[in-house]
Amino acid sequence: MFSPRGGRGLLSGAARFLCAVVWAIDGLWAAWREEEHFRWQVAAAAVVLSLAWWTRQSPVEFALLIVVCIGVLAAQLINWTCEMLAEMISTDPHPGVRTVKDAAAGMVLVLSIGALGVFALVLMPDLPRMLPFIQSAWRGGQWWVFLHVAALFALGLNAFFYRS
């Protein structure tokens, strides 16, 4: 029996491309099902891009936020892949395997910190003027309120998107 993944010559260029797109979507769905951090980062990207849309950012700023969000998600996919491969290759705890996994996680951390910086530069100046209660709390130095609201919102998104 023919496996479309195995033979290059039996499928035309368009059919191979379509199969590659389907397999890529299968991979994204697997990451969504199996990797909690990927779900969190998709939720964070949705929040950031929604805020950018709501605050009517310029097309360049919106595109910058999209690129940064996609970069973080791609890094998380690479990290997840490295971890899965490392666990399949070596069942024994090996220092090299741990280093590979830690380096991949470090890549995600570096990109996430950069994404937070871009988020702060692009969106933070517009947040205080959005709602009057945000403006009064911001002026009153109650920034910790925003941290609590953001944490509750993130937990709610996680509960909504991932139901066991």
C-alpha cells in the first residue's frame, strides 16, 4: 500500500504541498493537545493581538506584534520537538540530553522576554487611557491590580481552552 509520506514520485507537486499542509496542521494540533506551554502562549498571543486591534495600533506595530508572537510560538514548537526527541532517543538521564532540553527552553525564554519588551513598547502607552478605572488605578500607583487581573484572565483562558 502507498504511503503519501514515503514516495515522492507518486504525488504531484500540488498534492505533496497539500499533504505537507495537512501534516503541519496535524503537528500544530498535537502540540495544542500535548504541550500546556504552547496553549498558554497561544492564549497570550490572542490577548496581545486583541489589545493591539482594540487600541488601533499602526499597521507596522501590529505586524511587529504578529511577528514576535509567531516567533515565540515557533520557538515553543521547536522546544517541544527537542524535548520529545530527546526523551525518545535516551531513556537514561544523560547530561547532553538535559543540556539540549535546557537550551531549547532558554531559546523560548529569550524570545518571550523580547516579546514582553515589544509588548511594553507598543501597547503599554495606550493601556492607561483605555478605561477610566485603569487610568485612576495607574495614577494611584496600584500597578499590582493589573498583575492580578492579568493572572485571573490568563487562568480563565486556560480553563476555557483546556478542559480535561
